[in-house]
Amino acid sequence: MSEDEVVDDEVPVIEEGMETMDLAEEVEVEVQDPLEVALERAETAEKEIAYKDAEIQNVRKRLMAEKADLIQYSGMGLARRMLTVLGDVDRALASVGEDDESAVAQGLRLTRNKMWHELQADGVSAIEAKGQKFDPAKMEAITTIPSSEAFQPGHVVDVLEGGYMYKQRVLTAVRVVVASEE
């Protein structure tokens, strides 16, 4: 290549008729006051700190609510296990009969009553379902029967197996027969 052929891409080509600008006008450097820069940075940092502080407070509140919930419902597992024992006692009482006055029958009744009162004191309650409107949150429909004048549609006709609440939560759902809405 000859010297005439070398083209420098960095040098702007000034065409005829173009005005040339003064370099001082072309490069305008923005000079900021260091105090203003520091104030802007401090303001940004304060906003970030306030955001992080609010986030920390939200996490604390959520953790406290979870902790309170765990404490409130800590006995739920034990209550569920004791209800199975109570069911066994109920089945034993059913096999003994209502009129049996033997020591075994009386002991079973006494044990059943004592256990039920202790569970109630801890927050366990039976779910009343018969004749009530079907509530899928507390009830499990095992089967349906056609509705009639005696059985309103969408209401519980019979309870197959009792259900229980522990404070505000369902321990075991009531198993029910529901009148169909057709």
C-alpha cells in the first residue's frame, strides 16, 4: 500500500461547506460539586437502609406469627393420636353394651370420659354435622342419597364417622352421607 491509499478512520473528514466547531464547545465536561455528589450518595444509602430495615421488620413479624402458630398448635399431633385411642375405647364400649355394669365396663366408661374431658380442655371439639349444610373443609362425603322433604339438598343426612377440630383446625374430617342437589 502506498501512503496515498492509507485512510485514517479516526480523523473526521470535513466536507466543503461544513463549519468547524471549536474543541472547547464540542467536549463539554460536566463538573459536579463534590458536596452534591456526597449528598446524593447519602440520600441513596438512607433509602436503601430504610428498605432493608422494613424488610427485616417484615421477616421478624412473619417469624413471630409462625412461632405463635407453632406454639398454639403444638399439641395437635398428640391430640390426633389420642383420638385414635378414644375410638378404640368407644369400640370396646360398644361391644360391652350399655346395660353392662361390670367393673370392666365401668372402667372403660370412666377412662373414655376422662380422656374426652382432657382432650376438650386442650382444645379438641367434635364437629357437629348431622342436619348441617355440607362443608367440604370439615366434612368428607362418602356417599350421596336423593334429596327429599326430610333431607334438604346439600345437607348432611347421616354421620358415618365422627370428626374433630383442634382449636381452629380440622384434626379429622367427618365422614358423612349427603343429600344430593339434583
